[in-house]
Amino acid sequence: MTLFQYLVLSIYIVEIAAGRILSALNYRYQKKHGDTVPPEFAEKLTPDRTGKSLDYTRDKTRLGTWEQVWNSLVTAAFLFTPLLGIYHGWTQSLGMTFITGGMFFYLSISAASLFAGIPFDLIYTFKIEKKYGFNSMTPGLWIADFIKGFLINIIFSALLIAGALAIIEASPEYWWLIIWGFFALYTLFMLYISPYVIEPLFNKYKPLERPELEARIRSLLEGAGIHISKIFVMDASKRTLHTNAYFTGIGRNKRIVFYDTLLQKLDDDEILSVLSHEAGHWKKGHFIKRLAGMTVLSLGIFALVFAVVRSGVIRVWFPVAGAGIFTDLIVIGFCGSLLGFLFAPLSNWLSRRDERQADRYAHRLTGSGWGLISALVKLSADNLSALHPHPLYARFYYSHPPVLERIAFLRSLTEQKTD
């Protein structure tokens, strides 16, 4: 191996170790503080429930460790041994065209990765989630979901890869710019069609059949200047007993989707508070800003990738037998993922900032934070959420502020208003 390969492999190992150390710190911290039950949770968390929450974290952490070790070993073996070159040489020997050869090259890797994750998904779904009372999925439904997900992934990935390779072949000098535009349009296209084409393949959606609640939802959101086309209930309970609600669609086609489990566990005031939080994201333009930011950032990334590929430096620093643009992009993508790990804390900090803004908006829209506090308590207790994550782990991995921080923030807003 070259010095650069040793450096990349070292960084990869350090990042894996850092992630495992953070997970271990997080579990030990929760174990130390797990018996501390905040006043808001006094009626929801019995000693048995707090112990169950800690066990849930432990089991997920252990599975995550084994999965990461397995994925890391496979990735390292593929990239840092002759395997990548052997695989590339074999696909080239099949005599396919540039586009069909590239599709086969990348789709085979994607399919192998998907199948390699099956054992861990099965353990998580049918052992861990079942053990803690969350799983309601049957093996038959899991198989049906996997087949549908696999086919959808292959079809859309094939279209995306074929389009990108056709652009590279047609415009060797400007493919990076054209592909950037192509990917941006593809993203918008998927945002529009997913609620109508893809999501209904997995779940059934029916209109909310509670006229009073629907009237209150529409009145609340119209007061915030948000027009909702439809309000749906999704049959999430056939897969999981976890709870959720979300906005989907963009432009004039915004829709609200409730998990049926959420409607069973929250009262109307709590539901309105949760939706007020989501409305805050829309009013503050968080989704659009994130999308715009990622689009601009991706332009720089595509330009950098083009410059690296054109320079040929990858084939010197990270030599692969029979190297070509397919292997170049694999190596560049892997190196980019290492940088992504380093920038994860910044991305999550921005996300937590947005969540606080949305909580503040929910408080302003509903006139109080108590409804959202009550909802957070119920959802956290029911989902066995960790109440005491290690501060460093939360800063690195949490896209939302820890629930106790959110409750304290909402309480401060409500008490300030009362004063």
C-alpha cells in the first residue's frame, strides 16, 4: 500500500474507534444517571421502566457495534486489498458498454451491501424491538417490504446511474456541472412523487376521521399561514408501536401524516402542539434552507470530484489494478465519507438550533409550552428514549436537543410569559 492508503486506513480506524468509545461513554453515563427521574416523568417512569430504557440502549449499542465491526471489515477488505481491482477487472471483462458496465458495477455493490445488512435488520426487528414491545411486523410483511424496497432501490438507482454515466460520456469536460443539475432536478422530482407513488407501496393512508380535531388542526395552521391539502392517518401499527407524525410534500401539496399509534397515545392538545412544532420548521424555512444549502455544497463537491478525477492523482495515491473512473469514484466517495464523519457535529448542531427555533415557534403559536412538554414526556417514556445521554455523545450524534433540554427550554419560555 502507498503512504496515502495507510493514512486513509488509519483515519478510518480512528473514526470507528471514536464512534465506539462515544457509544460506550454514552451507555455508562446513562447507567450512572438512569435512576434519576425528572419531576415531569414521575408518573410515567417506574423503576422497572427506567431499567428497561437502559437495557434497550444497551442492546441497540451492542448490535450497532457488531454491525459497524462487520461493515468496517468488509469495507476495508474491499478497498485496501486487491479485491476492488479484481472486481473491476471482472466487470470490465464482460464486454459491456460504458453505461451498462457502470450500472452493473455500482448496482452490484449496492445490492451486496443491502443483502449484507439483512441479519442485523432481522435481529433488530424481531429480537430487540420485539423484546421491548415495539415490533408488530410479521416475517411475511418484512419479506414483502424488503422485496419492494430492493426493487425500488434498484430501479431508481439504475435510472440515476445511467443518466449520470450518459452525461459523463457525452460531455467529458462539463459532466460535473450537468450531473449536479441532473441530481438537483431528480431530488425535487422525488420529493413530489414519493408521497403519491412510493410511500403508498408500503403503507395505507386514510383521511383523518375526527372532524373536530381536523377543524382545530386546519384552524391552527391557517392562522400560521400554512395551507394543508390533506390530513392522513398511516397504518404504522402493523410494523411498529413507535409513534410519529410528519409533513410531506412541498409547495401547495403539503400533507400531514399521523402514525395511527400517535393518535392513540396523545390527546388533541398534545397533537396540536406537536404539529405546531412542525409548522415552526415550515415557517422558518428550515427544510428549504437545508435543501438549498446542500444543493450549493454539492456543486462544490462535484467540481472537486471532477478536478481530482481529471488530475489522475487518485490512481497514484490509491492505486487499483486496472483502474478507471468507476474505481476512482468509489475511492473518492469513501474518502469523502471520512470527511462527513468529521463534519457530523456541525451538521447536528445546526439541526438542534433549528429544533429549538421550532419549539419556540410552537410555544408562540399555541400560547403555551405545556402541551408540547406533555407530548414529549409521553413519547419519550413510551419509546424508552434515553433521558440522560452523555453530553459529548449528544453533541456529536443528536439531531434534536436531548428531551430534558427541550423541556427545560419550553418551561422557561412558558414561565417567562406567565411572569
